[in-house]
Amino acid sequence: GSSNTEKFYRIPEGKGPHSVGCTDLMTENAAEGSFLRLYYPSCNATENEEAPWIPDKEYYHGLSDFLNMYRIVGERLFQYYVGSVTCPAKSNAAFKSGEKYPLLVFSHGLGAFRTIYSAICIEMASQGFIVAAVEHRDESASATYYCKRKSVSEPQEESTSNMEKEWIYYRKLKSGEEERSLRHRQVQQRAQECIKALNVILEINSGEEVMNVLNSNFDWNLLKDSVDTSRIAVMGHSFGGATVIESLSKEIRFRCGIALDAWMLPVGDDIYQNSIQQPLLFINSEKFQWADNILKMKKLGFNDTNKKMITIKGSVHQSFPDFTFVSGELIGRFFKLKGEIDPNEAIDISNHASLAFLQKHLSLKKDFSKWDSLVDGIGPNVIPGTNIDLSPAQPE
Ligand SMILES: CCN(CC)CCN(C[C@]12C[C@](c3ccc(C(F)(F)F)cc3)(C1)C2)C(=O)Cn1c(SCc2ccc(F)cc2)nc(=O)c2c1C=CC2
């Protein structure tokens, strides 16, 4: 549709009691550093602008690579359709200090990046979470960058900073390359990056000086003593769901996990031996389900009550990332960015079930238990477990 119809397709605002701010953090000038977008409860900052949803045109180039489009085409298409989209969080708004907030680390999917799950991250922040949406440097993101000090030789106009962005683009699978080993290597790096992000936030919480190579006027010191260090969880979509499982197995400080439409291929067999001890919630879309994937989820052991699985009826894989909100009906249907269920209804079910699960396993003192029935798959448009038939093929 034309841009004016898109205007009515906005990313939903947070529905919780807090206003939401967001800011970007990149530590050290190397790919080994941490790069994340922080969504947080903010003071009611009317003067701050909403943050740009896709902040650099290089993300359009990466998306074009990922979607097998020419960059020259992709850049214009994305610029026209989503170039003016902002996410409903105030850029660099002052952090609301004075209470301790639980922490969520969020891991994006294949071909995605840190800013395109803002409907989920903003809702969680509005409900009183600090959310660190990491951007992975494992070449699974459409695009990401790190900052490099400019070599002295280049002309240093005083206006521009002495930093330049070194871009890392999505790595396509090479012909003949075995996908499983590439994805298994990547999911290990992704888990390390989630743990690194956790450590950076905890350092900030302890009042250590933050070295943020991205110059912004955000005051990181306000986060001192603001993280509830005993209430930390990890969440992710698709490849990010596999990253949740890997992160839980590697880091006990992640007290529980939520995997949205987890893609189980990258998860190594070792995980199933010493299975995950922490509580884990699988929230699946109706369409992204096949026996092998579901069987691997079940292999993690659903006998104990702290492993749960629900399916949102009428939803699709893209019901979790933000594109489901910003695409018009036509494009949305064509690219399967929308299912039969209204995108806002689907994300509400996912977010409410997540909040109820987090309240139970992080022992939060909120009223999220009103959504407990959703975690048991009881409610409109939700069913317990999976909607596919797992019984082995019956002989003809
Ligand atoms: C093209 C061939 N193929 C490359 C491997 C991509 C095939 N594909 C289905 C797509 C992503 C699709 C998409 C997006 C976005 C528009 C847009 F136009 F709206 F921008 C259009 C069309 C194309 C739906 C997926 O990969 C699905 N998927 C995803 S999609 C995460 C994502 C990425 C970029 C976004 F902008 C939004 C969401 N994350 C995963 O972790 C996993 C999978 C599959 C297994 C593991």
C-alpha cells in the first residue's frame, strides 16, 4: 500500500505503567565487544524523539542480501516503505532510577538484528523490565557493525568523530556447506554474546565506568544499583530461541528462558544429555512447526512442570518480529508476515504468557499471574503444546 496507509500500521506502544526509553551501547572498538539496544523504564520524557526503527541504510543492504534481492532494489523499497518508521520508545530518555528492575536479554533471529523486535522489548520495559536486545556478530544478522578508530592519515574534519563503522553482513550458506555445523558454531558465539551483554549490564549496575563507543548523551550512571541481579532471564526468536537454550545451559544466572518459535537445528546433541535445569517456555506459531523440530524441544524433558509449550492459533513465524505490524495487508499476506490472527492480538498473547511465566519463575511481585491460564494453553487463540501430530506414521 502507499505510505499513508502504512502510517496506520504502527508498532504497538507498551501497555504497562512505565514510559519506555531506548539507547544503544557498544563496548570496545572490535567485533568481540558487546553491541545492544537497551529498552528501559524511563522518566516521562516528552521532549525526546521516538527512536528510528532501522537506524542505518546498511541494514537495508543486509536485508536485501538475506532476502536475495539486489541491494539497489532493496534499499529503495525499504527506504520507501519503512524509512520513516519509528519505534514507540523515546531515544536516550532519562532512565527512571529509584527501584530495581528484573533484566531480560533478547536474542534476534537469522537475518534479523537488534531493533526489529521492539514490540516485545518495549512491552516488557513498560511492564518494568530492563531489556538488552543484543546484536550478534556471528554473521547471522542481516547486518551489524563495530567502530574502528579512523587511521590518522584520513582527513580529520573536526565535525565528524574519529570513528568509522566496520560493517559485517549476513553470511549465506555456501554451496555444499553443511548447515548444521555452521549454525552450531554460530549458536555458541551467540550464547557467549548474551552472557557478555549480561556481564556488561551487571558492571554498569555495580557503578563501573561505561565505555560506550557510540556517542550519545544518555546518562548510564543512572543505572547504578537498578538491576535486580537475582531476577535475570533470556528470551529470543527462532535462531534466537536456540540461543536461549544454549545460554541457559552455559549460564546459571539466566534463571529461566522464553523461546519464541525456536529453531532447534543449531542446538547441539550435548544439550540433551545434561538437559536444561532452568524453567523454559516455548511459545510457538501455528505454521512454524514440523515433527523433527518439535521432537527436539520435547527431548529437553517436559516431564518436569517447569518446561511448558503453547501454540498461538492463526499465527505465523513473522508474528513475533515487528514487520508484522508495519507491513500493509497486501505485502503482509504475500510475504507471510501476517497470519489469520490480528498481529496485535498475537503479540499480546505472547507477551502476556511471557509475563506470567516470568512472574512465576523470577518470583516477581506483580499482577502478571492473571495470565497464568495462557501458559497452560487455555484461552482464545491458544492451545497447550503443539498442533501437529507427532505419532509415528501409521502403516497404510
Ligand atoms: C530468503 C531465504 N531465507 C534465507 C535463509 C529466508 C527465509 N526465512 C523466511 C523469511 C524471513 C522473511 C522475510 C522477512 C522480512 C521481510 C520484509 F519484507 F518484511 F522485510 C520479508 C520476508 C523471509 C520471511 C527465514 O529465514 C525465516 N527465519 C527467520 S526470519 C527472522 C527475520 C529476519 C529478517 C526480518 F526482517 C524479520 C525477521 N529467523 C530465523 O532465525 C530462522 C528462520 C528460518 C529458520 C531460522
